[in-house]
Amino acid sequence: MEKTAIEFMKKNRVVAVIRAASYEKSLEFARACVDGGIRIIEVISISPGSERLLRELASRDGICVGAGTVLDRSSAERMYDRGARFIVSPHTDPAIIEYCRKNDITVISGAFTSSEMVNARNIGADFVKIFPASSFGPGYVKAIKEPLGFMDIMVTGGITADNIQNYFLAGAALAGVSTALLSGGDDYQSIKQRAEEFSRFSA
């Protein structure tokens, strides 16, 4: 399962990061993104109704659903029980990675320097996440990939339809998008239209 999830994510590349003030709004947001062609959904675990939303989305075919802002092992266990196929943490936590390895869950760990990235990979992370990516730009990803070409990087924070392709060209494997999907209106149709724009960048 884990290998399949990794391959699916590398193929589709664009991750809709879901966080809203209520379960109902998060569900509308997620549905609009999926209907707009985005196939990877990251549900922020500390947002209202996140566990319920995970259960709802995990039952849908054709998408890969995971949990973000997972801060400790117990949260990873809870999100996995609700249907998460991947876990995203803002830091590198050996306990989270160990749990994910034992249960064949794809794990994405926050890291910034080359040392942090290599350490995360050495203890089992499948991807490393740079956040906020916009503070450093695609050039930083390119610089990291030159000596660490084997590193699979996810960029999140400040990703827009205007710059996402630059991150992919620099070597990013995944790009998480949230604010850019909501800016200009958070109604279903507006989000769906912007999701369609982002889904063009899937590999």
C-alpha cells in the first residue's frame, strides 16, 4: 500500500491542504478540490472536524488522503485509524516515522538544512517538507537537489499557480497548496475553478 501511495503522489504532485473553520466548510473545500481534478488531499489534523473529514474522504475512490500537522505518534495513530494514507509532520520526529514504517504509511517530515533532510531520510521519511517554501523560493530547492538528487521534497507555503511549475522544474516532487485555492472566494465553484488550474500541473 505504501509503495502505491508514494507512486500515486509522485504522479499527481499537487496536494490540496484542507483547513477551514468548520467540518462543513472543510468538506465543501475538499469536494471542490477533488471535483477540480486534485487527487491528493491533506487534512490538517488540528482543524475542526478533521477526523470526521478523514473518514469521509477516505471512502472515496481515486484520491489519496492524508493528515497534516501531525505533531506526535499518538496523533499519527489516530489519523491512521481514521483513514490517512500519509502523514505530514512539520518536524522530524523519529517516533512518528517509526510508527509509519511499521504500518506501511507514507511519511513526510519537516526539514530545512541538508543535514536535517538527510537525517530524516536516514531514519525512514519518504519525503521531506520545506515550509514556508516562499521564503526561500525555487532556487533553494534547486540548490538542495544538486548534491542531494535522491531527496524527494515537498514544498508548502506561498505556492501559487504562477510559481508552482518553477518549484517542479527545480526538483520538488510535491507541492502543497491552500491559500491560493481560497483567495478570490471560498465558494465551491470558485475553488473548483482554481483547483482545475492547479491540476494542470500534475505530472
